[in-house]
Amino acid sequence: MELMFVPPPPPWLEQLLSTTFFTICQAHIDAPRNECNMYCLDCTHQPFCFYCKQSWHRDHQVIQIRRSSYHDVVRVTEIQKVLDISGVQTYVINSARVLFLNERPQNQPKTNNAIASGKSNSHFCEICRRNLLDPFRFCSLGCKLVGIKKNGNARFVLSAKKEEEIERVHEGMPRLASKEELREGIHKQGYQSTPSHLSQQVCSNSRRRKGVPQRAPYL
């Protein structure tokens, strides 16, 4: 039986998963947006804040880490450009689809409670046994990494077909208007708030002259 070659995960992934985010940036300690929630995939150093990105990582490949219930998440639209995230459970939080970076602690014991209660339609993470909403294999990127090292039947490296699918999805999405376009549209809308047929009617009525008034005949 021929073994399938599984490409190793990118070298920056394990460092990303072990990084502590949302600390205060010492270079911009007095700035309002100084929490270190950015990570550069080109430099793979420590996390940094918004101002560091503008100064030193402007042309680099940067992803932003967010928080959900005190756990680190990343948006699917950002991470799927650099990783094959198939098999990982995603969630919709604040109208954006995200996935968790690492396994989350569980209060309940790691047992199949669904089987014990007679339910057979539940899904569990193959590594930490967390209950999943959908039929995925892993609850987080960290668990998928453990699964790849353990079983080797998953991958993080994007294939050519996967990249084409992502590009096709992004091409099909409507382009978001820029601030200048929105401002210009609002400016034009202020002048076009009156429908054209009503404006023509107003102009025609304003130009129409009234007839000469006639007095009632004397009796």
C-alpha cells in the first residue's frame, strides 16, 4: 500500500498557536489602540499592534487575532488564504465566520454524553472530544495540527485546486465601496432625492402662467 505524502504545516503555524496576544505594546504604550493582536506571517516574530503594522509591516502578510469568550479566534476570510482549514469547526460571531486557534478548556468530562443519553447525531473533536455543532473533525487549528502529527490524514498546505476555489469565492463576492465612493454617493443622492418626473412637473408648473382673472358680472 502506497503511503500518501502529507506536506508539513507551515513553519509559522506552531509559533502562532503558542503566541500570547492582547498584551500592551511597549512601543506605543500611550496610544489608544495599543493591544498586540496582529501577527506577521513573513516575520514570524512577536505580536504587534496597529501602529507597528503601519510602520514596519505595511507590505507584509498580516492576520488579525480577535477574541471570543476570552479565547483567540481568526476570521475565516483571512486564514483560508494561507491555510487549508478543511475539517475545522467554524462559528459565526458578530456577523463574521471565525475559527478558534487552540483547544478550549471544557467543564464537562471528555466523554460521549450524547451516546449515554441516547443521542447519535452529535459530533466531537477527534483530539479533545469537544462537542461540535457540525460534522467537522476538529474544534480548532491546534487540534488539527495534533491530528496531522498523529494520523497524517489531513493537511494544512493549500492545494492548487483549493486556491482556485478560494479565488473563485472572492471573485464572486460584491466589492465593498470605499469611503470616498460612499461619500460621493451620499453627495449625489442629496441632489437626486427628488424623482426626475416630479422635478419636471414642478418646473413645468412654475413656468405655467395663470390666466387673467375675470370678475363676476353685475346683476
